[in-house]
Amino acid sequence: MIYLDTSIALAQLLAEDRMPPAQLWEETLITSRLLVYELWTRLHGRGLVRSHGDLAQNLLDRLALVELAPDILARALEPFPSPVRTLDALHLATLDFLSKKNQEVQLASYDEHMVTCARLLAIPVYDPFQ
């Protein structure tokens, strides 16, 4: 199972220079409900809902969503082994929650802070540059 970070979803939607490999989309993908809000906020902010809205919804429909449950929110308040931003803490807390529930999950992200912290949490990292 691969945990999809917002950086990967946006790279796919916006056809950025760095795009995840096609085989990523054949995997079982999971993410925090937070990604839904981050994605739509970014599309609204860039005025891209009309041109990218259907693609965004199709991408979101492929993902299993983890709710921001009290255990996850509580974990995000605790320290992490390296500095992280607020939304990254919520994603990492979700990953940590899944890992502690014995879910075999890898992080797919282009965000080096997220990757570094995930590795320090002993969470495997999927190489999105394959």
C-alpha cells in the first residue's frame, strides 16, 4: 500500500516536470482526507477547477481516505524526529498511525522534509522517480 502525499497528486494533475511513474497508479493508494482539501484549495487558488476539476475528482476516487481521527490529530501534536510543517505533521501522523496498526505502507512524496521524517520514523519510502 502506498500513501500518496499532496506533492505527488499535484504533480500528476498539473503535469509538472516531475511526474510519478505510471505504475504508481496501479498500486493500492491511501492518503489522509487532508489531501482532498489541499488539492481543491490549490486548484481554486490557481483558477484551475474548470480545467482540472474532473481530473482531480477522478484521481481522488482512486484513493482510500483515512479520516483525521482523534488519535491521528493527537499524534500530530507530538514531536517528530525532524522539523515538519503543520500539514506535513498531519500526513506523517496518519502514516505513523497506519504503521502502528501493522499496515505495510510506503510514502510517495516529492517533499524532502516528509521523506526525511518518514525514514526517521522507519516508514519505507516509495521512489516516485522510477
